Amino acid sequence: MSQSLEGIGVQLRTENEYTVVVRLVKGGPAEKSKQLKPSDRIVGVGQGPDGEIVSIVGWRIDELVKLIRGPKKTIVRLEIIPNDAVDDQTKIISLERSAVKLEEQTAKMEIIKVERQGRPSQIAVIDLPAFYLDYKALHSGDRSYRSSTRDVKKLLRELTQTNVEGLVIDLRNNSGGLLPEAIELTGLFIEQGPIVQVRGADGNMCRCHSGLRPRYCHRTTHFRKGHGSVHVETESRTIESNRGQVLPHQRREHAVQGH
């Protein structure tokens, strides 16, 4: 997942049988057109100004993305159900693909002031919209290539120079992305144990561990999940290496990304 691509600039997730727009990439064709909005549902895709509209209800997002992406200056038509539609009435919109820069989908941090136990406190919030890696830069030998893990590590190093008393990794709008990146990034906080476990039909278990040495474990790590999203909240009086406790929740939800 590079931080640039050619498409229309939308972030998507599945909701039952539908593909739902989560948000529009700033400066992308979808945002500029003002024809598509968050919570709109995409039910069909057509190529060119008069190509047949193909129903994509029930499709996997990775298959849908193959239809939506394409060379810049080409046309893609979407049949959508607007979020304010009456009786699920559809309409067709036409968008011209272009190069989309995904800078808005990189990790960002802000420090907010809150009151904790009756006194003022500073909490760092890292917003991570996706698990990404710039493959093109990596394979070209660029040592400064971008990835979600690298960007979060850089932000965490900055925190060691501050007096923050807590850290929140906000994944509420995280659309998913590369599983290896999710595993590596989690390894910044989890000291031991598998991060992902997959049991096959034959009963065999495959366990994935992070190759990173945890440097930013906090005394308590909470994994909390909301609708279609996840966020991780960590609490500590220092940003330091320590044993992390994982407090799992039962609900499991997934979101993925398409452009």
C-alpha cells in the first residue's frame, strides 16, 4: 500500500452485503466532485462514460477496488445509494480518476490536555487511519521509505521528550491494510506472545509474532472496540519499556480500504 495511487480517493468498509464509504481522501476526485459522501453505499460499478454497470453487492472489497482503481484521466461510474436516500433509491455518478496522495492517511499525533484524578494532565493521541507501507520506495532502495510502523516509532520517540502521562492509539477510523504492518506495529507495545493466530480446517494453528523488540510497552494496555473500528488506549505515567497487559474484548469487527 503506497501512499499514492491512481483512483478516486475513497476509504471503504463492508457492512452486511454493502460496501460503505467511510471517508473521502482530501483533494481526491471523489471529494472534489461533491457527488459522494460518507455513509453512501456503492452497489454498482461501470467503466467509461457508457459501460455496463456491474452489481457489486456482496463482493469482497479487494475485488471491488480492482474495478474502481485505474489509470488517471479515465472514467469510472458508480451506482450508489445516498445516505439520505428514500426507499434505497439509487443514482449513478461519474468520476474521473487521477493520482491521489494519501498523506492524510499517515500516522499523526496531537497532545491534548485533560483532567485526571482532579488535576490537569497531558495525553498523547496518535491517529492511525491505516496500516500502510510504501512498497515502491522500499523496493527502489529508498532508506527513508514510509510505513505505519516507522511513522509511529518516530512519533513515539518524540514523546520521550515530553511530559505526557498517557497514550491513546486511535484506530476508530482505521480501514485496515497490510497484516504484516499491523503485526510489526503491535510489536512496539506487546512484549511477548502471538499477535495473530489462525486455525486451519485441519486444526493446525499458525501464530504470527512481531519481529520488533517492544520499546514502548505501558503498564496497562486496553483494547477497546467500537462499531466497525478499534482503538487502543494505553495508560502510564511514563513512556518506557514495561510489561504490557492485554485486556481483550469479545466482539470482532473488520474494516478494509479501497480507492
